[in-house]
Amino acid sequence: MSRRFKTRRIKANKAYRIDELADVTDVVPATVRQWLKDGMDRLDGNRPTFIMGFQALAFLEARKAKASRPLGLGEFYCFRCKAQRSALGAMADYVPTSTSGGRLKALCSVCECQCNRNVSARDMPAIRKVLEVVNRDSW
Ligand SMILES: [Zn+2]
């Protein structure tokens, strides 16, 4: 995904303020506040907020592992579910956007909202084995 951060400069036994953690991970402080909202641990009862390096590492490494799991053939990332989902009815529409690839459109098998995925034309034969794909000129 598009969220990029660095964990190499985080020292496990150092306490970081929000702006310090933002600095070592190469993000803006608002991103660190979002991590806290998303469940990153912090030191209790401190103002300003302090986050131990190991707390930040545990949270960010877990997030990295999740983000780097590649989509399986015929899987889509659903932005409503915030998870990888299969296509409803194993069906998808394919719209070529260039000679080398295009976009697959399917409905999430869980929430039925629309999911898109960019694919390479090279992968289409394999994808057609797991999904029933209909070619479209446009949406
Ligand atoms: Zn969904």
C-alpha cells in the first residue's frame, strides 16, 4: 500500500515523543497520531505522549507484514472491508487501459462493494482460470 515508513532507526529501549517518532520513521506527526488511534501502544499516564521504541516496532512490523502479503490470483483488496477478498461469484470485468494491461473490476464477496485491481495482460490467462472474466471497453 501507499503508507511508507522506516523502522530501521527506531531504538527499542528509547522513549519517543510523537514528533520524534515521526522524524525517525520519516512520516508526519499526524501519521503517528493515526497509528496511536489504530492501536499502537504508548507509555501510560504521560503528557506529552511517549511511545517506547519496542511498542512502535511491534505495531509497525505487524503492519508491514500485513501490507506486504501479496494478493492471490483472483483476489482483490476491498477498501470498505480493509482486507483481501475474493470476487463475488468468482466474476470480474476486465477493461484494458493499455496494450500491456488493464483493470479488473469485481464485487467484494463479503460487503458487495466494488473493488478494482490493476493487472498485467500477461497474467490474464491465469486469472481467467480462477475468475469468469468479461471484457469491457469501459465501465
Ligand atoms: Zn468488502
